[in-house]
Amino acid sequence: HRGVVYAVVHVRGGGEFGAEWHENGKNLKVKNRFADFVEAAETLISLRVTTPDRLAAWGTSSGGMLVTASVNLRPDLFRAVLLEVPFCDALNTMSDPSIPLTVGEWEEIGNPNERE
């Protein structure tokens, strides 16, 4: 009754739907995460749950990369973005193994210091 809808998108790469779902969002398939997020926004709009001028996206840490990539792919879908400690400079961060968490993330999104 207040005109607010809160939706959660479980994109490929997350652990919500098992190992195959997780694997289909890792490394060279990380772009699937962005496609899933954009598709969720398109679905909310096509179902008339919202409109692009009322749709906001929120992401924290790695979710910040998801949101910024998705909004860059389809800026016409989103009115606002809220990012909390976003992981947005993936190339520089993932190239420096001295940065905390970097080495552990290589398995998820790859090591830019190695050719695949």
C-alpha cells in the first residue's frame, strides 16, 4: 500500500541453487551474473511491477560490481543506484596479491596475471 517493492535477485555465481548455478557465474562466465541482473530488472518492468524511472539497484562489495556493470550495460533500466563499499576496480585489485581477499577471489573471477 505504500508503493514500494523490494526484490532480491539470485544471479548465477551465487550458492543459492547448487554447484552448477555457482559454476555458471565464475571466471569467464562472470558476465552471466550481469545478464541475470539485467533480465530481472527487465522482468520487473515487463510485469508492470515498476518502471525504469522508479527502479533502484543496491549492491554491497562484490554486489557493487554486479550493479555497476549491469547499470553500465543498461542505464535505461535504472533511476538510482546505491553502492556500499563497492568492488569496482577489479583489474587493479585482482592484479595485486598483497590486497586482502585477492588470492581467494582468483578462483571466482580469475587472476589477471595469468592467461586462461
